[in-house]
Amino acid sequence: MRGEPSCPKCGSRVRAPGLFADTWQCEAHGSVHPLQPVVPPSVEALAVAVERARVPVWMPWPLPVGWLFTGVATAGDDHSGARGTAVACSGPGPLGGTAELLFVAEELDVGLGAGYAGVPVPEAEEGDDGPAPGAVLAAGRPALLRHLPQAPDDRAVFAGEAQGLWLWAIAWPERSGLLVHDELVLTDLREAGAEVGLLPCGALSPRLL
């Protein structure tokens, strides 16, 4: 488990603002919104992330039967707030076994979604030809997610837009991408209220580390 901020794009150590720069700096990527250390999942940890977030904190809500919240990560600092959020959850897979899903919301050029997905940030029209294979409801509005075929073989990666921001859905193993075809209903946990206190929590997802 990391104990210090890192680059959301490559995971490298970052330099804090100082005499020569007023933003966090990655040697490879320059100015970045730092990925904060990930802590074990709990309702309290999620509440802190939600409070700091300047972008949605997406999660299927209520969680499907048998599913658990398995962690949250944020990119940003105390001054800027979280400009990128990633929420992990896990449960029964559509074809048996356990599936893991990671939902990322971020501003342009934060790089959190691409970092977790293991792919470059897609161009506006990049993805499968034909209809978008992923369709979710994000805060009550449809969001079409393009499948990114260049993702590593162990996962399925979808990217699109919701509320004018990047929305990523990443599924492990790859066949669990079927879940994103089922018109998942995503809620911005900033709007969920006290019901979040009933969230079932599991062990920390290694996908966030």
C-alpha cells in the first residue's frame, strides 16, 4: 500500500509544490494532480473522499446483491480538491467467479482512468466501430461508453463522458465487461446522502494500488 502521493498517469513519485513550481510535479509528466495514498475501504474513508471530490464519485447504487465496496482513490490535493475519483467494487461475475469493477470520473488530462486502464487516453472518436457497446445511466442520464480494444488482455475498458467529464468503466477479468452492457445505474455518491452509511465493505481491491 503506498504511503505517499504519486503520479496518476504512471505511478511514479511526485514532488510537492515548492520554490520552483507551485504544482505537484512528475518527472515524466510535469504538473499533475497527485494520486493520494489508498487506505482500506470503509464508510469513513469514502465519506472523506466524497467530501473532497470536485467531480462525481460514481458507483452502482444500490449495489447489486452480493456486491461489496472495495476501495476509493482520489487525484488532487487539499488545495485543489479531488479532480479525479476511482471507486472499486466486486461481486459475482456474469459468467461465474468474482468480477471487479472500477469507475473513474475525472477532469481532462488528470490521467487517472488511463493509468488504471493501462491504455493511452483515447481520441474523441476512438473505439469500436458501430454502436457503443457500453451503456450506463449516470445520475439518471444515459452515458455511452466506447470499448477500447487496445486494453491489456486481463481487463475490459470502456470510456465516455458524463456531466462533461471523463467516465471510465474497467472490468476484471475481461469477460466481466458484460456487466457494462447491462445498463448499470450509477449514482454520484455526493448526492447519495445518509444511505451511504449502509454500504457493505470488502477487502481493499489490489486494482487500486
